[in-house]
Amino acid sequence: MNNPGITPEDVDFEQVYRGTTPLGPRIPWDVGSPQPAVVALADAGEFSGEVLDIGCGLGDNAAFLASRGLPVTGLDGAPSALEQARARAAAKGVDVTFAVADATKLEGWEGRFDTVLDSALYHCLTEPQRHEYLAALTRATRPGARLHLFCFSEAVPESFPGPFRISEANLRETVGKDWTIDRLEPTRYATSFTQDELGASVRKFAGGNPDDTDLDRLETDAQGHVQAPAWHLAAHRS
């Protein structure tokens, strides 16, 4: 499901990372640190072996996992994102392999990875792309590999601009076709938006009045940033 304003199909991510599209006051998913849910997974020992951060963007999750001593590869389709990711990782003094790749193909990365992190890529893909993507992940991983996938759920208000909303049924049917699902649970995904900034984005892209939406029911963190309702799916490859 997608909202009536801007959708992933409308977004040129290379331009977003170059700062040449008006996607709001800042990149909505650039929180300047690893996602708290990813930190919790790392604390629980859920990442091991060769780690792939697919759709790594600006690389904060990848750099964090590398700081825990893991060998990490961050792949993304936007060269400008990877340029900034390399700079952020270098500033933190960690070693991460960053490279441009098409997530629906992953050519040249076959049989490489033991754990995959998808931090908000899946919900940017159309349904046909999701099937191609999961097949590519199967080719890129070793038998028994683990997958941790985060995506926006249908609990995200329709007026929230951006990704497709993903249902539990979609995850069970589409991901479950290729991977064995171990856990599927609701969580929260940190954004860089305050409530006011989110309202401004709605006015800009959806033509809506934030006073007429239910955006105010979204939770915020201690810094006032919106926490989007999301799914965490944990699965393994047979």
C-alpha cells in the first residue's frame, strides 16, 4: 500500500543524497547514528560472520556493526550515498567495504554473506522487485544465513510521505517463499523528522493539512523525532 503523496517510485535517491531534491528539511532516514533497533540486535548477538548491509545509504548501521569487530559490506545503488558513507566510516576509524550494487541482482556477490541487514530497503521496492531482491539475497548468502529486515508497517498513517506500507501477510508470503521466518514483530523505526517537520512535508508532497491527519498519534523519542511503526522480520536461509 502507498500513500497519495510521494512514493518510492517518485524518488531519485542519487539526487536525494546529492541534496538536489526538496525532500524536506533533511533526509528523513538520516538520524546520524545507527538505528536503535539495530543496536539492540547487535547487543543480543544477532549479527555474525560476514555481514551485508543492503541499501546501506549513509552507512551509519554498517559503521556501527564494523565497530563491533564484524566484517561488513555496505551496498547501495546511489554512489553519492556511498561517498558520504565512506567519509563517515573513516571519521569513526572503522573499516567497511562500500560498493555500488543493484539490490535486485547482486551480481558478483554470490555466496558471500552470513548475516544480512535490510534497514528500510524492502519498503522502497515494488512487489515484483521484492521477489527479485529476495532471490538475489539467496544467491548472495551462504546456507543458514540470517536476515534482519526492517520496513514500515500499515500502521504508518497514509499521510506520511514516502515508502510503501507493508503488511504482515506480504512479509509472510513474499519473504517466506525464500526464507524461513523465525520472528515477525512490530517495532519502531527512528526518523530525523520532528512532528512539525513531518507536517511541513505532508503539506509539500501530499497537498494535505497536517491538522486533518492522524500524524500526531505517532510516537516520538526523547529528542522529539518521530518513530514510525515498523516490522522487524528475522529469518534464516535453509
